[in-house]
Amino acid sequence: MSGEHEQSGTFKDALEQLASLRRYSGPPAAFWQTYIDALVTIGTARFGLVVRKRKNEDTGWRKVVASPANLSAEGLTHFFDRLETLCDTAAENGQALREIASSAAGDKKEAGVAIRLETGRPSEEWAAVFLLSGVSPEAVDEALKRLLLANCLPADVQHYQSANRAPGAASQAASVIDLVTMMDGRKKFVEMAMVFVNEMAGQHSCDRVSLGWEERGYIRTKAISHSDKFEKKMQVVSELESAMEEAYDQDEEIYYPPLEGETLITEMVKEMYKDVDKRLHPAAAMSVLGHMIELVKTGRVTTPDEKPTVRSHFELVRSAA
């Protein structure tokens, strides 16, 4: 390795950041940003990007995080043109290198390099790809060797976090077993999904729990607690799917609607429930319909309609005095 970078405080700071990440237990977004920032430094890169895609699906690579996050796209056209190829090669071979441009003398070049990231997620492929500018061929090779030394860090963090989830694991396992027992014997996916969301809502005191399913790169709502049927074109369903896609892309929990920087609970509530009657009325109607159908089945409520809808009439069955 060249002495110049080892002696710089920035380079040493990056190495220390990578070392500290091995015992990381915070939000995923913060981990990935710190990770790519450190890799850009030790790889002496102009730009770095972490991407991922689902295995065996033709959805393409999707950005997770970039460094620097606000870099102008000027001059990056040729780099992005080669991005997919670099990532595909790295995913297959562990690493990839492609020259993008070189000086007239050939001693300096602009190159794209990529490494496969080991994350412990067998259903996904991850890669980190970098743009190196104004460097010699030897410096490119050296940068690639440095970057490969840290490609297993995400999997190490995953293993560390799994090993440290022991406290409370027994009670969590018991609740999971209870849930699986209730779902056992359900022969249709919709039935199983409804049991899942209803039980999750009950166990965690939620007003609503929704289950989304990824299809061709998009999230589709499959079940909403206490709502046997719902219109997929309803605004509330579209908003649910947008929120779930955001959480999936960012790989972390999100608040929806956004709180716009509010820190007071009263202001958060005001923002979250703004126009609630317009946004949630269709879902609320479906929720009430689900409850009414259950009451019809138990004989406590009657309706003249064989297949009740939100426009059906319901009457309470009054017991004889």
C-alpha cells in the first residue's frame, strides 16, 4: 500500500469506522451510509454506491445508498452506462474492473470497480461499485484489493446482531409458535394472511396491520387486518403500498405520513391525521363491514343481503325478554 494514504488522518478514521461497525446494532440506513463512506475513503474513489437486487428476478439493481450522497451527475454518464455490467460481473466473480477513460499518455485513467458484498441474505445479491478518477493502473489494483478486505463486513454485522438477540428470544419464539399454530391448517393464502395480520394487530395493540407482497419490483397489498375485502384502487391502499415500498427500498422502518421535522407529539398527531376522513373513510367502511359480517355469522346481526356490502342494511337481533 502507498504510504501517503496510510498516514492521512482521514484514511485512519475510515479504518476505525470499519472496525467499529463490526459491533454495530443501530438502524440499517446509518450502517450502510457509514460503510460506503468509509469504503470510498479507503478506495480513494470519487464516488461510491451500494446496490442490491433479488435473485432470480429480472428487476435490475436498485440503489441502497451513495457517497457522497449529493454528488452532481455531471461527468458520470459513462460510469452509469457501465454500472449494470460491473455489478453483474462482481456478483458472479466477486469483483469487476472496467476502464472508462484514460489520459493521452495512458498513465492515468478513470475506472469503475465493483465488489460483491457478503450480507448473509441468500435471496438477494448485493454489490458496491466505485468510480476512480485520475489514478494509475497500479493504484486501481491496489484500491480493489483494499475494498475486497471489507466486503464481508455486512455479513459479520448480521451474524453479530443475530448472536446478540438472545435476551427475550424465548418469549419471542413462544409468540411465533402461537402464531404458526393458529395459521396451521389454513389451506388458502388469503385465509393464512388474514390470520397473520389479525393476530399481529391483536398482539401488538395495532389499529391496523397490513401485509404486502413484492411482485416484479413493486409491493402489492395482500391483506389488511379486520378487512376481508378491500378495493385495490382505493387511495389508502395506494398509500400503504408506497409506504411499504419505501421501507423495503430503505431497508428500515419508516413513519407514514412523513412528520416533516415535527418533534412535539401534538404536532406529529396533527400532521399524521390531517385529512384523515378523506384518506381513511374507504378503509374504515371496509373494516366496519368485516366486523358486521362476523356478527352475522354469529347470529347477533341480520341483513337481507346474501353477500353484504358497505351499502347493505344491518339490524341487531334482539333476544326475547
